[in-house]
Amino acid sequence: MKASGRNVALFAGFRLNLDLGHLVPEELPADLRVVAEKSSGKPWDGVRLESVGKARMFLVTRPLPGKPKAAPAKAEPFVMGDKFEAKYVTGTYRLRDDGRRSGKLVLKVDERGEVTGALYSDKDGARYELRGRVAGGTHLVEFTVQFPRSEQVYRGYLFTGDGKALAGTSRFGERETGFYAERLAE
């Protein structure tokens, strides 16, 4: 997603740039504008939304042509077995790191115990790649999140009772802190 916007209130004379997701002044490019003409007194009578410049609006009255996309397959609910397996680490978690960093943590573990995935930051919505491993036969998982100019190393343990959380430490430069990641329902 390049831009997003919600709950935008538009009034007569306002202009909206959809690339930015913001209202813009007259001197900046816009895609839509609100026009209000004198009316008979009814609240919305004479008010319309117009496209500006090369922008176009279309009224969709039926499904677009082409094959409809199939609904994504639902993931099976997570169930922890009696004996620990590296695949139990696979999942989506809500990460909280020392009260400084939070986000959605997506971990995927292959048959060799290699971890791949991403951290989606709550702060800026950015996606940061990660790589790591699950220590053979244990519930220890280690992974490194790659930021543009640095990296953060996580070392944690999956709860063995129900597998619903990871907890451990992270190292960012010389600073070591604690983290907690709770499994989200899938």
C-alpha cells in the first residue's frame, strides 16, 4: 500500500489527492473535488464530487469481468503436540519489545528449522525481513530482523505448554532488552 486514508470529511471547495491520501490546497495536484451549487435548501441538493485533471470516476454496478478469486484457504488452528517440533514456531504474533518497538511478527519455519518471515512495524507500517533458525530439538528460536541501517537479534523460547507465546531477549547494537510475542488467532 502506498497511501491510505480513513474518515476523510470533504466540504465544498475541498480537493483530495488520492496518492497522498490527503486534502490539498488549490496549487497542488488533486484527483477529486467537492462542488456545491446553490440548491433548494435540502442538505445534499446541489453537492457533487468531481474528478480533476486526468482522474476518472466509475460507478460499478456489477462484478468486474474475469474469474473471481477464490477465498484463501483457512489455516488449521494451532495445536501443540506432546513432543516439540520446530514447525510449532510458525505463526503470526503480536510483538512487544521493551516498550520501544511493537508490531506484527510473521514467522515461517521450514523442515530444516530455518526461520524466514517479517516484522510489520506498528510505528511506520514498514515491513522488515527476518531470518533465523530453531535450535534442533529445542523450543529456542533465534532470528535477526534487518532494518535499513542496522539489525536486531532476537533469542527467545516458545512456551511449551500451549505454544501461544514467545519470550526472550533482543539485542540492538549494545543494548539488550526483553521481548514478548503473543500468537494471534489465524
